[in-house]
Amino acid sequence: MRNLLLILALGATSLMAASTKNEITVSGTCFLLNGKPFPYTGISFYNAIYNPTFNKSSEERRTWLQKFQKYGINVLRIFSQWDQNTPWIDVCPDCTLYQRDGTLREKNVARLKEILTDADALGMVVELEVFQHQSWRQGTLGATDEERAKSVERALPLLTRELLPFRTLTF
């Protein structure tokens, strides 16, 4: 029975890892993509998850990603939170991957997975910022530092498990 459980666990892990085309790893001080040196050259596209133009369709998103690639960009840095009280475009109270209690916002996580899939298909990496300092200071995750920390502490393991199959994601 123990061997059967081990085989099932290994099989599930290999299936999850096989769902992506590429894998980013680190060796010493170098990033590697599929075992080859990877010049980590990124752009900050903070509201990528919540930007309606970027997310109109997978085809539209890939067109944007290819445009970034044309200029040497191979990493897209995005924020999991875009819920601060500033006059920036697309900011909204629901523009976050997780709620104040640390539970995930499934619709937003699904959108992130779509972005990760498209980026992977093009050999790009996504760097996800787990929380945004402005949202933290403004209290969108809670009134106190302790409440905000608990929210992130609850959300991070859930988010990590959800995104485990995506091997071109860094936090």
C-alpha cells in the first residue's frame, strides 16, 4: 500500500510538471531555462492580471507577449494585488489574487493561469509579486500589520499549491 501511494504521488507530480513546456531553475548564481543559461530580462507589467486589453483573448495576450520578446523581454513581472487606493488604471477592490481572510479569488487565479500558459508557450517567465507594499500600507489586507501578515500567510500556501504545475513562475 505504501508503495502504491508513493507511485501515485510521483505520477501526479510528473503530470503536473509535464503540463508546462519549459522550466526555470537556478544553478549557483545563474538562471537556467530548460537547463540552458537564461538572461533574466524583465519588464514590470503590474496590472497584467487585471488589464482588460491584455486579457481580451489568449491570441491578444500572446501578441503582446511577442511584442515584449521583440525588444528582448523574456520575464513579465506582475503583482498579485492591484487593489490599492491610487488613481492608476484598472485598480479595484477585487483586483487581488486573495481576499482579506487569505482565501483565493478563483476568477483572478484562473486569469493568472491563462497568462502563465501563454507565457510558457512562448518561452517566457513570469515573476509574481505576492503583495504590493502600497496595498499593505493602505490596509487593504487588514487594519494592522498582524492582520495583513496573517492574510498573506494563509494565501501563500494556497497560491503555491495552485500554481505548482507552472514551472516558469517565480515568486
